[in-house]
Amino acid sequence: VIAIPAGVISAMRPGSLVDKVVTVLAVAGVAMPSFWLAMLLILLFSLRLSWLPPSGWVYFTEDPLGALKLLIMPSLVLGTASAASLMRHLRSSLIEELRTSYVTVAQAKGLTNRRVVFRHAFKNAMIPVVTMIGLQIGNLLGGSVIVETMFGLPGLSRATVDAILSRDLPVLQATVLFAAVMVVVANLLTDVCYAALNPRILYS
């Protein structure tokens, strides 16, 4: 939601103030450890401003607004590093595509810059980004251990840690198997997206 528009805007205006701001935010997002960002968010939004609860869990059917409030900070912590990485990759890939010969020909024919970017260059630039999205699934599963522990969320990663500490092998096997299936499905969807973005890629 944030990484792709920011990456496109940054690539369309390289060297501008917007590009510099996006670059700084992307570098900061990649460099910040998730536990440190979680502590900062809890300190700001929970202790100082009292806008969001620091931890806990409530089912969406019981309290929809409360459930959304409890998910805001964990979502920000879990998605910051991934969004920053995707932003940088999309920017680099799109700038490289905009320097190719077919883009120059399209611009010489009188097509607007917006049409050239979104109709021609964007799909080709998204191919390495889709690869990164597929690889980020494993990182999200690993990073969710810290997030679920700090925010008290009853998720898959926390169940895995509890199973390890209590030596509950059946639960541990189930959680590891489920995580492996998620990674396999993510890689399968990545391959399908390759064919959708580039018709030259065919699977027999």
C-alpha cells in the first residue's frame, strides 16, 4: 500500500526532494531493528499519547474497533522493514527500466510520462519486486516472533516458541509444517505473477 506508490513516485523524480525523503525513510526502515521500533511505538502511542493499547488481544467479532487498535502497532512494526526494502527495489528497478531503449521510443512517439511508466515500464519493473515479495514471507514469519511476544498476540510464531519451551512436539511439527506450506504457496503465487507480468514466461 505504501511501498509501491512511494517507489514509483521516487523513480519518476530521481534526485528531487521527494526522492531524497523516500530514500532516507527506506534506509531508516531497513536499518531499524523491529524490537526497537516496537518499543518506540509503545512509548509514543501508548505511554505518552494514550491513543493505542500497548498489548493484548480481542477477537474482531467481540470488539471490532478494539481489535483494529490492537493490530495497528504490530502491523507497523512487522511491515516497516519489508515496505522499505520493497520501496528501494522498486525504485532501482523502475529507474533502470526508464533508461531502456523501448521507453525512449515510446517517449519519442509522444506518449505521456505517466502512460509510459504505468503502461509499459511498471510491469517489467515489478518482476524483481515480486521476487522480493515472495521472499519476504519467510522474513515476516521470522519477525513475527518478536512482534507477537512484545505485543502479546496469540499467533503462529508465539505458539511455536511456546511449543519449543514446553517441548510439545506435535504442536511444533504442526506450526513448522504450516509455515512451510505458506512459503511454498507464496513461491507458487510468485511464479504465477511472473507469467501475468511477462507473457514471454510460459509454464508447461
